[in-house]
Amino acid sequence: MPARQSFLVEYFSDRVYPRIRNMGYQAVRTDSWKYIHYTELKGMDELYDLKSDPYEMNNIIADPNSTVSLANVKTELSRLLRATELKQ
């Protein structure tokens, strides 16, 4: 079996503690990239180039140079989400 090239992380908003309401997200992590899509906070998504920024200090989601990489990780996130739906 080949090694995994990416993995999915999901966090569902907590309805008990008000300080973390609306903080749900879906994220994908590869060896080079981390993309976080907030499901309830519009315009707050994050993208990190882990090769040049391993501590995730510089969110480059709005950088025009990251357009292709952003599209690739969004596609991978969709693939992983579909794969988990099939297993339920």
C-alpha cells in the first residue's frame, strides 16, 4: 500500500462554549501545503507553504503566486471529504 500523500482534519463548532462558536473547519495537509477552510467564517481561510514557512507564520491565501497551489489543495480537500462520505 502506498504512503498517504495528504490527510484530512475536521473540527465541528462547539455549541456549548460561546467563545469557540462558528469555528468549524476542514483542512488538508500535504508534505508542502496546509489549507484550512472555515465552514462558518467567510473570508477567513488560510494557506501555508510548509516548505518555506514551517511554523505557519505567513498566510498566503491572497497571494496571486499561490493560485495554482490553492486550487490543488482545494481539489484534494474535496477528494478527501468525498472519500470519507463513502465510508460512512
